[in-house]
Amino acid sequence: MRNLLASTLVGSAVIFGSVPVSQAQMVQIAMCMEGGCSCHVPGTALADVEIILGSPNPPGAADMTLVMYENEYSWRSQTPAQIDATFGGRGECPVQFEAPLIPEDGMWRIETGATDASACPLFSLAGQAVPGQVSGDTRQIGWGGWFSPRKLMHGHIGQVNWTSTGGHSWRGVVVDERLSDNSGTTGASVVWRLTLVTPTEITGSTVFEYDISSSLSDAAAQAVLKNMQCRTVTPFTARKVG
């Protein structure tokens, strides 16, 4: 349902384009998943939404948002920011006055770039592999009419907590661990960032960070700890190749 509904709403501005914008009230939509939403006014008149959905709009629809989530849709009187928050977002969903980008179904290939380990002395010296890296592969992806980072990263690693960062960008926390005791604190994190650039291209990066702090005042110990701080960035790109 979402695939058909989203695609139809996005394309209906062309299909039903005979109604002047100044004479029609436009629908506001929020395309949501666990982690947040993307909010748009794609140029589809409210009257056309009734035709697309096959049912009357609710009273006050002009002041409401049509929410699409999983295989369902619903009308909500909440603000876009409130809707985003209910789906686990940051409580921010700036409305874009254009149709949302939708990635094309087909064969997608992920290619990784060189890791920048300049801020990680330990890895540079030891030549260790960076955790949480995205492996390059090529596979068929059916997006379902919506950019879901889980679709692209499926099978790469275990549970990832995704959060919308606005527009067509997402942040996925793979690991975020921190341990503290009387002597100090140690923390490590692996974060993925993804942005849908065009219907056929997605850019991203893997950011690994490791930090260790100590309550010890010994200068030599602090110097050693400084060399153990680490931050690496590995870029990757996914493109539709077939």
C-alpha cells in the first residue's frame, strides 16, 4: 500500500496538474519509519487525495498531515515536529515544498573509499582494522517507494538504531558503549551516516570513535592516553547499476 500510495501522491501533481495551485489546497505528508519522518508538500491537491485513497478526507484535513508508515496511512492534527518525535526522531521535520526523493528499485552496488585514520595514532601505528566497516557488495533492492536506510544496510551488521537527521539523511548508531570506574572513563562508538543524493545515488560514511580518560595526574600516563584517542572516517557510496 505504501509503495502505491507514496508513488501516486508524488506523481499526482503531474497527473492532476490542471488545477491551479492558487485555487487548490495542497496535502502535507509525513513519510515515517522508526527513527523519524520526512515531511513534504509535494504539490498534490487535497481533492486529488480523496481520489487516490478512495475515501473522503476527514474534516479539517487542510490543517492536518497525512502520515504514511509501514503499510498504513493516517491523518494527524499534530505538527510535523510532533509527528517526527512520536516516531523516535529528534522532534524536527522541516517541511520541504517539493516531492520527496525516492530511490529506484534495481541492482545497487556499495563501494567504500579510503579510511582517514589521521586522528587515530594507535590504528596508524598498529595497522588494525577499523570496526563497523561497510563491505562492498551488489544486490537487488526493492525500496517500496521510500528511502529506508535499513534496506541498504540490511545484512551488514546487527541491530542499528536509526534517527532521521532531516531531509533525506539518516544517522545509524551501530555501537555506543561507555564504561566508567574510579580511575577514568572509556568509550567507543560506531556510527553510520547516509544521505540520498539522487534517486540513483546514496553517499555515506562510517565514523569510529574511541576515547579514554583518566583521573591520574601523571604526565607520562596522560601522554600515553592521548595517543589512544581515536577517530576514523570511512566514506562509501551506493549507486544503482542495473
